[in-house]
Amino acid sequence: MLLILYIPLILASYLYENSTLITQTLFYEREDNPMYNLSVFATYESYNQLDIKIEDLEKRQFHMPSDMEPFKSIYNDIINPIACSHYDYETRIDESPFKFNVIRADTEETMLSLYDIIVSELYSEFTIKIPTKYLFGLGERNQKGFRFKEGIYTLMAKDVPQLLEDGKQPGKGVYSSHPVYLMRERSGKYHVLFFKNSSPMDVIYKDDKLTFKYIGGILQLKLFLGDYDPETAIKLYHSYLGGWALHPFWTMGYHHSRWPIKSSQKLKEYVYKHKEHDIPLDTIWSDIDYMNDRQIFSVDEMRFHKSDFEEIQNQLGVNYIPIIDVAVGVKYGKQDKGFREGINLDIFLRSPNTGQRFRGKVWPGSSYFPDFFHPNCSTYWRTMIKHLYQSTNFSGLWIDMNEPTNFCDGECDLQQGRDKWNSTMDYTDVNETYKNNHIFFPYIPGVSPLEKMTLPPNLYHYGKYLHKDVHNLYGLQESYETYQAQKEIGKPLPFIISRSTFPGSGHFTQHWEGDNEASYTFMYLSVGSTMQFNIFGIPMVGADVCGFLDNTTPKLCARWVQLGSLYPFFRNHNNDRAKDQEFYSLGDDVLLAARRNIKLRYSIIKWYYSLFLRSNHTGTIFRPVFFEFNDDVNLFKDEVLDTQFLIGDELMATPILVEGQTIRKAYFPKAYWYHFLSGSRLQKYEDPGQEHFVMCKYTDYVPLYIKGGSIILQQNITQVKSVKDLKNHFYAVIAIGEKDSFGTMIDLDEFSDQKIVEKCDQLNCILNVNFSKQDNQAEFTIVRADNGGPASYPLFISRLKIYGLPPSQTIKCSSNKIVECSYSNENTFPYISNIQLNEGIGLEFGETTGVFKLTLQFS
């Protein structure tokens, strides 16, 4: 047992400083202690980015290998920064005991103080003093609340789906580790702090202090300074991670999954049922039932036929995504290709006890685990994914159980006795270099044994990396190899949904929020989780609507489809023990709610996708309301933080998330706000922020409001069965604000992955939509964002809905292109329809017509 004592640090005999680097050496006051003496490096990477690194002098601690993938693709550390004329921060050092302070230069506010540092072989800790309680991040957690509250929390990728986090005891973190937070300072400015460490850790939050307790790796903090807009700091962090990957357009549609769907014929039946019930569907998914005896990379060809996969995708126009776990079953030995290739390339992890291949247990039974640090693992993983593609022609991939999950606590053979092989051959050759003694930890993050439902901490990966140091990287490494495999197959925009993630995963993958529960609690907390992952750099995210575990109810499912239709990633999935929860199987109310809200999603889906394109790989999409109204303190109340959200900066949703409610209070910050569908105005810009009652029945559309100054191009979706049916015909919803109104749209005629990659680089396919009004005249224009020129492809506008003008006004349209323009004041807003060209197809914006301006005259 290693005894850990706290001994205050004192400064060493020298301090080196230049324009971009401060280097300092720290010694503990006593030499007869188990803790390391330290080097401190503070690198001024840019005027708004600071790197703090504290490591032992002999570099015995784990360093994330920056010279190998995926790490060199994502972490943009600045090795030799260029000195800036000014910095937004200052650093000050207290000498004894040691404290490292970072102060914002203009406000003189201390953003963080780093102190009480302990660094040793098996246990380290440090404390950060923070300026306010407005702290967001540090996940992944099933916590009913977006703001990070006082308590003790564990960051370790684990498959513990139904644990609700309350902060009262550690060990309740779930599938991912993201040791990063967004902080609102007293001045109202924001910064992001990333603790770049992949070992399991506990975070203790009390009063104004965060204490991190961890068991491996160096202490490296990356600080990103923003301004009064939270997006500024978040975009800096996302840029450091290499930015997030853009997903294909079709993935914005509705996804359906079920465990089990036991044949490809059943898959087709689900597709037909959705068409029959007039529910748009873009993707059908398979859980582990498509496999041969649950063995990854295999297909049970007796039940799942390649011809059916081709029919689903080609004739029925629906995409197909199968699941892949990580563990390879040993039951069939070399008869199985995944097993055989792994043995030949020697890429399976080995036991620290015997040097033989490590044996765990997952869905196929006794299983081996790939070692993604092994240089042959890239060849193995990509070969096997190509093999699966040949059998299924998949559209994307779902990677699961990659924390990694193991149904034994550590090595199965040691607990249960050796399994009998279903083979006469022996593949248990010994490699002595992988043997390692059991590790006795003086502190265990999460309380439970570290090997519980996963791999043992003393297991070596290739390169002598201990699992205790790299556990949280496993899902990231698998995501990278899966992404590269899809690239090699020829997919321009790989689509991967991963359960386990780590900072940088968003460069390759998207995320779903795991095996949630069919309950109002899990529906409620999904709002905060989805906003969290937008901060983490994985904006294409969502929870399984209606819940995965346990039986849903019609009322819960109706509420969840209202909310879920606005998630970036929208999927219905449930388990093999629960009753059917297809929207058409739960009664007329659920079916009506599903039809309405899914079609509402499809009507704005091109606009929704434009938010990802215009963000250009950084920033958030599904966002807290305070991101747009930072000076409104009411938006930091839990009842607002947890239950309201923005999509972009144009739409605000106020879903009902509490059982039995049909009316709720919602807070509207100071702005013009209009009901998105009816056009009725809730408040004017002159009004202060205020609460309004929102009513929503189970069959209604989700309560959705458009902010004044916004334009959204919406589509008629009467005959739409999938995104492939969406044409370039729109009507414009224009919400009058205190200034001109603005929106975006995509300048494409079709939305294939290849077309998006070719045409949308550097925002080349974004159109700016503008509506400017002065006195009795207004102009409506659409121009390219990059050069102000006309749209590259025909775009047709047949109607304008103008919110915020008196309906009694008379409006005349004028343009040398327009033949006819009808006006109606029967609604609560002016409604301009029948805008037609000579061809009678609507107002065309495109290269053949030039930059077209529609002028409106009011009287």
C-alpha cells in the first residue's frame, strides 16, 4: 500500500521566463516521500489560450501519445507559439505554498487558482478555485439539471445506464469522460477549462472549489478565454479538438430501431408500416440480432439477406445502420473471420496474470478485446468493417459497448474457471511482456473496483500503456478507426453513432445518450445532456425517444416525440423485454403527435442542417437560452436552464416534461417572440423578459417560438416520406424584430454526401436570407454568403409569412420578374401568396435570374 501525505509545495531555485513560456521547478519540502518533484510549464499559446502543464521531472507519468493517431489529428497543441502584443490574461504565482493564478487582464478577475497539488505514481490531485457557481460540463452524467452542482462525481466511461447522478456519492458517471467545463465569470464573460487527462477521476465540488482526484497521467490544463458570448470560448475549445465532423444530411431525418428485429424481412415490414401510417422515415437500424450468434462482423445469412438490404436502401429509399460491439467471441475459433484475422495479426489484449489473451465476456459469450494501440489494429478493424460492408451495404455504423463493457469484473477465467473451447486448436500462446502485478491503489475513483464491468487497471496495452491511464480513450480510438474505414470504403461523410466518447471524439463520431429509461425523469434530463454534448464538441446528439429500458406509456411517448423531434439526432429505440413502442402501435394520440411533430421537423430540416454548415465545425446548435441573452439572470434559474432550449439563435422550444401537465410556465427573455406556427406575438422588444403560460396537449405540436429578427425557410411536407422527397420549394417565415431580419439556407439542388463535401467547403453553399424594412417599404433578398452573388441552384419561394406587421395593412409587390402577388389579411399576420413567375412555379432565385430583390410597398 502506498501512503499518500499532503506536503505543501515550495518553489525551486530557479524560474525561467520568456515571452511565451514560464518554466518552474517545484520540490516537496521532504525528500523521504512517495511523491514526485515537478516541472511547471505555462505556455502562452495565443492571446486567449493558455496551457498549464505540471509533470514529474523524470517524465514517468503517462503522456497522451501525440505522435500517433487519433491524437495527432485532434489535439492542436501549439509547440512554439508566436508572442502576441497583448494577452487577455495574466499569470501570477504565489511561492509558498505554491499557487498558480490566472487573471483576466481587463476585469482583473481571477479565473482560476491552482493549488494543493499532489503528484505520485498511483494517486494525484489538485484543487481549482472558481469565480462563480455558473459551471456547466464535466460529464457524462444522468443528472436532472444542466448546471453542475455541489457534490462528488466520477468521470469514468462505464456501462451503468440507469444510475441517476445526485452528487451524493461517486461512481455514477456513465459512458463517456469529458473533463471540461464552461464557466461564467462574475463579469459575465466566459472561459472553458479542459483537464487533458484520460484516467478515471473523481471531481469534488464544494463551495468555490473543484478538487480533482485521479490515478494516472500528467496534470495538463488548457484554458480558452472567451467574451460575453459563451460561443467564443466554446469555439476555441472545439478548434483545439480539430472541430466536429459534419454528418450526412439524411441523418437529420427520423431513425427507427428495435431490439430485436429478427430478420431482414421484418426490417422491410417496419419500413412499410411507417409508410402505411404516413410517418416519414429515413433510417432503419439493427441491434445485435442481425449477427450470427451475436458475433461482431458476422451476418446471419439465413435470416438477413443482402438482397433485402439492397431493396431497403435502393427501392424503398431508406438507409440502413447496423450495430458493432468491440469484443470478439471465441466460441467458433478460426471458423470465424473476425477471430481468425485478430489471431493472425495478434491484436487482442493480453492478460496481466498469464500473458495469454485476455478473456472477458460480452454478448457472444467468452470474448477477446482488440487493442487499439497495437499497430496492426488499424488493418484489422478496417478489414473487418469492409467485410461487413460487403454483406450489408450499410449507410453508417453504430458502435456500442466501447467503454469497454465486460460482463465479468476483470478477467473471467480467474473468476469462473477456464471455458471449454469449441475447437481442437489452442490459441492461448503466452507473451510474458504483458504480465503485470496487481495494483493496490491508495484511492479508487468511483469507489467500486476499477475493473467492475470492464478491463483490469493493471492490463497492458501495446506500448506498455496501462489500462488505468487509457481506459477513457477506448471509445475514441475505436471511433477513429471506424471513421477511417468508412473513408476507405468511399463514404465522403462517414456517419458513426458511438456510446463512449472523449474530448476529440466529435472529430470522427456522433453520440446517442445510451440506454435510457422510459420515464419522465430521463426525458427531462435529456435536455441538459444534449446541451452538454454540444459544449463537449459533439452537437449531433440525442436520446432515444420514448425510452429504451422498461415499458413506455402513450402519454410519455407523445410528450417525448414532441421533444425528440427537435433533438439533432432523432431515434426511437427500445429493448427486447419492453412492449412495442412504434408510434403507430401506441394508439391514435401518439400516432397523431408523431405525424405532426415529425412532419414539423421535416418542414424545417434543411434550415436545421444549415445551422451545422454555417457553424463550420465549431460551436453549438442545441443550446441553452442564456447563450443568446447572457445578461438576463432569470435564464440561469434551473427551471429555465433545464426545460427550455434554443435551436440556433432563431427558435426557442418550451416542451412539457412533467407528467400530467398540459400547461406550463415558460420564460421569454427581452425580444420580439412569435409562435412559430400561428404567428401570434407573445411580447414586443420594448417589454422586459417575462413568464408566459404555455399550453400543449398530448397531440399538439411542440411549443416552438421564433425570435424577432429571424427568417426560416419552411417547406410543405404533405407527400414527404423521407428527406429525398424534399424539393427546393419553400415559403419564408419572417419574424419582424427591432432590426432587419436574417436567416440562412443551403445552396444545393440535391443533398448527397458527395455534393455536400464538394460544394459546402468554407461555407460556399450557404445562402443569406434578408428582410429589411424602412418606413413603408421592405426588401426581401437571398444572396450567397461567400460572395454576395446569386444562388447557384434554383430556389423557389411561393409564399411569405410576415410576423409582426398589422394584418390590416395593404401590401403591393413589385419586381420586373413577378407577374402576380396576392395578399391576404385573414390571419394574425400579413400573408403573401401566389408569388409567381411566368412559368407559375414561384419566385426563383438562381444564377439565371441574378440577385433578385422582392420589394414590398405598405399602405
